[in-house]
Amino acid sequence: RKEVEQDPGPFNVPEGATVAFNCTYSNSASQSFFWYRQDCRKEPKLLMSVYSSGNEDGRFTAQLNRASQYISLLIRDSKLSDSATYLCVVKAAGSARQLTFGSGTQLTVLP
Amino acid sequence: NAGVTQTPKFRVLKTGQSMTLLCAQDMNHEYMYWYRQDPGMGLRLIHYSVGEGTTAKGEVPDGYNVSRLKKQNFLLGLESAAPSQTSVYFCASSYSDSNQPQHFGDGTRLSIL
């Protein structure tokens, strides 16, 4: 079983739609959680951190369920520019190296 | 606004050749990392460094060596390139606080023939 699992998609949605991505992680010692965005043939860039109480940044909402070891990302009012691959990333406590990436969920927003 | 800079951007090698990838960061980050990314897989950590003069193995270290002689630079070496090392290589850096995100370079596309 992969340490971080994501539905690879692709998700094809019309502009203005709401789309949700899910991610599960296997290491219960994971302490920090992030969503990164990666455009085609580009480097990953931090989209947002995920906090235990859930957090929102504009059209993006991230939630964490530690009991179920589950992270989600909700995108409201999708824009064409949201088309990208979204990477779920978890980090275990106490170690610089234990940043584990999911393989990503591909989103295409259609006009 | 340089951030993390990787050189070269592209390279084609023949099996058995050697080369060094350079990563430089200007954010005074303590930690630096080398990843590889292959189709359908997440980024996998090759080696990392928690400070000048220190390096450690990641998930997939075989066939690679690294050095961190200066805080701002992290070098990745392939001593004898193999076709299985064809990949996109990303360097990243971060502060030592575990809640700080990693900042990535824009990648090196390496093909081994």
C-alpha cells in the first residue's frame, strides 16, 4: 500500500464547477500536511497547508481528518487556470526527510 | 527573486557517463533535498541535507551521490548513468521548522540512452 494515496483522475469539470479531491495516508505519525500544485512540466508549488481545524484560502478549502487519516481539497467556482495536478503531501514528525508525496490528481477545467 | 535554481535544465547522456546536477538557493535555508519524478509516481526522495557538510540517504539513493560543501549549494552526482535514471530531477529547500513548506527548483530533465 502506498503511504499517500490519491485518485489520479483525470477530473474534467466545466468552469464554475466545484470539485473535491481526496487523499489518504498510512503513517499515523504524520504531523504536517500540504497540498501542492504542479503545472504540466513545471515544479511543484505550495498551494496551502492543511490544519487540523480545516482552513480556507479564497476558493480553496482544505480539511484534515486525523482519525480517518484523510485529507481533502475543495475548489469552488473552478477557473481555467486551476487546471493542474494537485499533490497531497504529508510529513512525519521529527525528521527532515519524511515528506511523502502522493502521485497527484489531474484536474482539467473546461471552458 | 531567484529562489531555487537548478542547472542544467536538460541533458542527454549515454549509459556509463557521469554528470553533476547543481542546485543553488538564496533563501538561507538549512535543509535541501533532491527528488526524482517519474510518470504515475509521486516525487521520491533521493538524498537530503540538513546543513552544510551533512548529507543523508532518502528513499531511492542507489546510483547517486551528493555533496553540500556550501550552505547554498547541493550537488547531485551520477557516477555511471543508467537508463533507469532517466527522469525529471527536482531540488528543493526549506527552513528546518517541520511545518515550513519546501520550495522547488524548476527541474532538470535527464535522459540516459
